[in-house]
Amino acid sequence: MLDLLRKPWVATCSETRDHLSDYVDGELEGRSLLRVRRHLGRCKRCRAMLDSLTRTLDGLRSLGTPEHMLTAGVEAAVLARIRDTEG
């Protein structure tokens, strides 16, 4: 019975997982945002998933923008040189 009363106010684990990316990106609004926030306040597993997602995104951002990454030609040249030194 308590679950029926809370449902409008608190998201489920499944619902929260479905919205985590939007939550992290600041794209959730209104009732969905409140339901996910309330669920995260109560669910250790979903908070751990949020933490993991946040750390993953921070790690990816630390790699830099695509302009700073290797181009395909440079990557191929580096790999070819590594292969040459191995053989």
C-alpha cells in the first residue's frame, strides 16, 4: 500500500536508470526531476550508478575535445611504427 502512495512522488530504480543521463546533463525538469531526486535520496544502488556515470563522463571530458585527439592518419602511423619495432 505504501508503494502505491509513494509512486507519484518517487521514481523506481528502472525509471531512475532510464533518466540518469538526462539528470547528469541537467535536462530533466518538473515532476521527472523531482521523482528522480527523491529516488536518489533513498537508493544507495542508484546513487552508486550516478557516481559511476559521473566519474566516467569526467574521465572522458579529461581526454579533451576532438580537436586535441589523434587523427586517423596519425594513429595509423603510430600503430605501424609500433608494429615495426615489435617485429
